[in-house]
Amino acid sequence: MNPSSDHARSYYRASANAMPERPSLGADLSADVCVIGGGFTGVNTAIELAQRGLSVILLEARRIGWGASGRNGGQLIRGIGHDVSGFAKYVGEEGVRSLERAGIESVAVVGERIREHAIDCDLRWGFCELANTPAQFAAFQGEQEHLAAMGYAHETRLVGPQDMQQVVGSTVYAGGLVDMGSGHLHPLNLVLGEAQVAESLGVRIFEQTEVLELIHGDTVHVRCAGGTVRAASLVLACNAHLDELEPRLSGKVLPAGSYIIATAPLPQALASELNPQNLALCDQKVGLDYYRLSADRRLLFGGACHYSGRDPADIAAYMQPKMLKVFPQLADTAIEFQWGGKIGITANRFPQVGRLQQYPNVFYAQGYSGHGLNVTHWCARLLAEAIHAGHSQGLDIFSRVPHMTFPGGKALRSPLLAMGMLWYRLRELMH
């Protein structure tokens, strides 16, 4: 096997549950639906389709969970990842409320899947949004009030600057908002467990199976080196790794690099000092910091967002100073793992979900912009509804939000978004 096709050398890989190697496609096969992509979107779409009685073949170019699904920060946080009220002119006020509910209900979908199938992935409830400025903390009060008005079923509480040591052992924050309806988990073990669920429902999964060509028609032909899959419907669940398989979609997403380091296991006293309530935490900067404790008391600290397509030569050297700004008490703590991955960023930071206008039997979901752990599971349900029933009201709402194609192809995508992010960072500094 090509080493680049195996999982990243991350803490998640080192602490993964069973990772059975599945065969590559070696014959011509047929199914009701072919799913391309073995991350959260693809695997959960396969589950949802199989539960509705459809036959499914899933093709993964590398390994299940190889991409962002098996490398991310493991933060299971409510929301779509954007202030969806800004899309009211496209979806209407009721559509905005539907999207807000989806941002909450999607977390519940993940929790239900874990409970129903007893997936061992270290799920812990509790999350704290961290304010970098007093203005951000003031905005948390409005957020809390809005959640209450929506009937949010979980405890939330504001933490003032004088009480921040109750939630984080750092002096850099201006306050926080704790949400006990969000949390954190081991993402690779989640997607590995979900793949086993899919197979138990009859889904056929093939790894190390790169798709070479799509031939469209009433029946889609998905050509690979070892065979061709024929299916009535196709789901593209490739996100940041779609490349040129479907140029109409790949040009709407920018693959951006995000990076994580993991310390050596911390003494209990130090772990409790840094994160007294074992919460997932993230701040409000444009290039945000996000972190949590692992089940064996390592600090997993992530952040940054590179649009150049070039990863840092030494991720630990790049990320450790960011960690020490927050936690200087870790100056003498060893970094034992470092890794990165690509997340799919859209220009409006809103997921792209729908079907191709030219080929209505081809469905897709991509561009979660860093909020994929929960939203992938929600979009999987919408895709399955649309394929099985021919229509999904939720999918229609997502599809109404327009998405720009980055001009100039690959050559200009990264510089344009980098300039936009620089503007947001400058505005952040001015406020």
C-alpha cells in the first residue's frame, strides 16, 4: 500500500480502534446508489440510504476517515458555522429558523448514532466559546438569550472574566459561554465505528479505490482501475479532496490547511488546571484556536488556516508558540504528535448541499468550513431523504443559498481568499 494512502501519523491513528483494511474494487458492480468518499458525509449517507432499503456501494480513494473526518479537532459543536440570519433573503425567515434548528439537531443526530450503536469514541459533553475581547463577550449574552428563545434544551451559562479560571487555566480571555449541549470526541474512532454500522446494514465499502471517470446518464457509470460501478444515483462526498472529478463543484471550495499538536499525557493536576471541566474550547479569532483534552489527558491544540496549499515544514514548531500564548505553563511539556489536514472552505462559510442541475441524479455535500462534525451527519440525512423520496425540504433550503465559484481556477483561489481573510484579521485588530 502507498504510505500516502494510509492515515496521517496523528494521535487519532495511534489511539484508533480496529482499522480493518477493506479490498479495492476488483469487478464491475451495480447498486441503487454509489457514494464517493469515506468520511463522515459519505459513510453516514450510506447508513441513511441503507436504513431506507437502498443498496449502496461506497468508494474511498484511500482509507475510511483518511481526510478531515479522521484528523479534525473532535469538537462537536452546535451550529452550521455561520450567522445564518444573513441568508434570510434567500431562504426567508422560516428558512433561517430551520437552519438554526438544524445546527442544533445535527448534534443530536451524532449523539443518537453513538448511543444506538455503542460506538467507542470518547464522547464528552460540554463546550465553551471563548471571548477574545469584551465586545465578543457582550455578544455572548445575546447568543444565550436567542438560544433560550428557541427553546434550547441544554444548560448554557455565561462566565465573566473574573471567573474564567473555572473553565480554562489561562488569563488571555475576556469571558466565555458554556454550552452543555455540545462536546468533544475521538473523530477517527467515530467514523471507523460508523463504517462498521454501514457494513452491518449491507453497504459494500471499497478502499484504495480512486475514481477515474464519471459517465453521466440515467444510470451513472463510475469508472475505477479495477472495475466500474453502475448506479441510479451518485453522491459526491469528497469535500476538500474532490479535485477535478467534478469541476462544477471543486471550483466552489478552497482546500485550506488546519493543524493540531498533541502533548504528552499531562499529570492530573495540570490537566485539571488547564481544563477543569473537560470541555471543548475555541476562541473567536478569525484564525481561531481550538483545544481539548484527550481521554488520556493530552492537550490537543489546533488552529491556523493556511490557504497557500503549502503546509508548515514543522507543524509543532509552528503551533507550539500559539499554544504557549494561551498556556505558558506548558513550556516544558513535550509535543508527541503533530499533523494537519485539509478542510473545505466556501466563500460564504456555508455548506454546499444539493444536486447537479445538469445531472439531477448526482447529489453532493461539501464546504463545511470547519463545522463538519455535526453538519455532515445532518446533510447525510437530507441527501438520503432526497434520493429515497425524490424530495427533501431541508435539502431545498440548503440549496437556495447561492455559492460563488472562485475566479481564476486553482491559481487564484488561494490568494483571493487569503486576501479576504487578511481583511477580516485587520478588522479584528482594529476592534
